[in-house]
Amino acid sequence: MSLLISYDSSFDGFLSAVFEIYRQRLDVGDFLPERPYDAEASSTFDLFLQPFHVETVAESARRLRRAIVNMAGADVLDLLETAFRSEERGVEMKIFVYLRKLFAGDEPGFNRNPTSKEMLPLFLLARAVRHESGGMLGMVRFNKAPDGMYVAEIEPKYDILEMIVGHFRGRFPTGRWAIVDVMRCYGVFYDGKHTEYLEFADPDTISRTIAENAPPDEFTRMWKSYYDTMAIKERLNPRLLRRCLPVRYWKHLPERQQNLAGPANRSTNSLASRPA
């Protein structure tokens, strides 16, 4: 009977599962990432598959990483991990199909051909993830917490938090800040020297604490003032705004808050100006 391989939803967990598949010669039907924020995912899988859980083993993941780099290159490993961050349903099987052909060695050269049927879907997924991570750099808004630390909340479509941390370490190398992915219930904390990843049982408590104990800080006022200044009433284009700045990001952008009054409301569409 084919197996439904469950793992802890991390990339190392997936690599550990692939390592065990080869070591034990398992018959794989599908993969089930165990994500706390996606409890209904298991209901979408074939009920006739036999459940089989694989624990994450760091050494197994390292060995498989080395094998991929040796046979395809470090850039291909990065592409696979980036595509994995899409969390798209079935992405694990797409990566597994690619790895199975890579290790079989039946078709030399396919592993670096972005138009091959095994690599093309992974290439497209990785491109989408990188596109969002690049765009997210301009959509992170920090608020000042009661203890003086700056906290930002994001809710991206893909799991890109780790991909953007390096940018903010470079921008704020001596500050204390945290970025929380409220959908995936984890975040990164930077103390001015080191970064630490933390999981949260209820990320919404962070928002409530900031809202209840701290007035709008200078960062927030600065963003609102910027949009007030840049707004040109005659050039508003809401349709273009929604295309360039998807609505799913708005609730974490102070300049898009619906409770703004006066000029601030007018400024919310400034990014949607039509070209001259």
C-alpha cells in the first residue's frame, strides 16, 4: 500500500522524509506537512493511503543537501527550497519527482534545464516566492512596543520571513526589532547582535498589547504624513492600486487603515496614480 508521508512541515523535515524513502525503499503516495495553522489540510488527502510519520533528522537532511549540491549545484538546492516555501498543495511531490530523476541519472543535463517537465513547475513556484519576498521589503511597517522594541506584522501568501530577515538586519543593525508572521504563528527577534526564531500560540496578542499600551509612534505618523504629502487627488486609480498592492496586505499597512480621516484617507490611493 502506498504511504502518506507526514513530516513537521520544515524543509529539513521534508529532506529527512526523502532520505527515509530511499533508505527504507518506501512506496510514496503523497506527503502531508503538519502545519498547526492548516489543520484541515489532512482532509484533502486520499483516505486509502497508509499514514507514515518521519521525524526530522538533521544529519539525514545534511546528507541529502550535499547530494543535491554535488549532482546539481547549490543554486538548484536554493531553487528547491524556495519553491518549497510556496506551501502549494503537492509541491513536495513535484520536488520528489525531480529528485528521483536526478538521483537516477538517466538523463544528464535535465537537472539544470528550466524548461524540463520536472523543473519548470518548481522554477515557476520559486519565481513567485522570490517576487513576493522582494515586494514585501517595501511593505513591512514597524510599530513601537511598550518596551521600546519595534514590531512588525506580516501575512504573506508564501513562507518568506526567513528570506527577508537579512535585509532588515542590514537596515537596522543595532536596533531591537521583531517581525511576526501572524498566519504561520512564528516570528524573528533581533536584539542588535543575534536573531532568534520564536513560535507564538496567539500572535494576535502582540497586536493587542501594542494597541492598548502604546500610542501611534513616529514610524506610523511618518508613513501617514508621507502618503498625505504624495497624494494627488486627480490621479487616483483604485484598480491600479489593487493590482500593484494586493488587498491581502492592507490590514498591516497603517496608510491603508479605513479609520483614517481627512487628508490621510485621500492619501491611501496615492500609489495608484495614473502615469502622466
